[in-house]
Amino acid sequence: MQSRSDSDIYLVRHGETEWSRTGQHTGTTNLALTSRGEWQARTLHGRLDGMRFAHVLSSPLKRARRTCELSGFAQPSIDPDLVEWNYGDYEGRTLQEIHRVNPGWMLFRDGCPGGESVMQLAARVDRVISRLRSLRARVLVFSSGHLLRALTARWLGLPLEIGRTLVLDPAGICVLGYDHDGADSVIRRWNHQPWDDDSQPTGPEATSTKMETS
């Protein structure tokens, strides 16, 4: 019989980019990691090193692929469904800029004009979840913040809007799994960052960020 941890799903948000640092919505724009983002990804290696994953999946965007590579997984399977939410007309804009033209807008409730609706993203992450469940193995997934928050809400069988309550920082690690002999889908760990204040870098890598946009 499989142990409980043998079917856990590990989710990793990519490291910091210039736009995640400034709070700009980053969907399909293919940004690189900052120097801090690369440091974050290398730090992930120490947390994930030695763990055995039956499958490693990544978004095709280079911020996720580079995080995957620096974490010690150079050859992931690329899944186009793991691309971040398509923000459409709001790509590259901060929440404050969006609210100036659309007061009260909420991503997880309203979706994006010119981009993906909530229903469209829910259908996409549901496809990912179906594939993850069918693997029946420990899987490591690299993607972007809002996509992983949406995926987690749907993993729990909840409306995608619940994702707005699941803050996920750059290079955060989350673990999804099962309880009650597989009857319940659960969160085992959320937004773990494998470093502490004593290990923070100096120089350009030292600028911290807690932005929600990806």
C-alpha cells in the first residue's frame, strides 16, 4: 500500500522577477528571475535535494523553468496548462493602476478583460488536477502564484475565488495531499520558504518582496 506522502503534490512558485518585485501582474510576459530570484531558487535546492519525485512538471515560462533548474531539476516535463493566468488588458499593471480604471475589481472573482475568465482558468487547472490525480505518485510542480493558488482552491473542491485568500510568496513551497484514506484532498503545508533572516543575502539579492502578483 502506498504511504500517504507517496502521493503528495509539491507546488513551487518561481523566484522573484522585476514585476513581482514591483507588484505588476505578470501573466504570459516571459520575464527572467532577478538576482534575488536566482538566489531564492538555489536555496530551494537545499530543501528539495534528496527528495524523490516520480514526475517534475513546469510551466513553459522561463521564470518557472529557471527556478526548476536552479532547484536541482534540469529536465522537467513542460505543461502548457501551468502557464500563469492570462491577465489580458491588465498585463503589466499594478492593482492600484487597475483600480483607477475599474474600482472594486478582484481577480479571483472577476477575471481579466481581454484575458482569461474565472471559468476558463478553473477549467484549465481542473485539467491539471485530473492529470496529477491520475499519476498516483509524488509530483513536483513549478509555476506562478495565481495559477497555483487557483489550482489549490480547486484541489480542495472549492470555488476558484477561494484562491484570493491563499497568499503565496516568490519561491514558496506548498504541499497538497490526501487524508482519510484518500477521501479528502487537503493542504499539508503552505508557503514555506526554506531560509531565515540569518541566511538572507547581502547586496542586490537582499531586497525583499511580498507581492501577490506573479
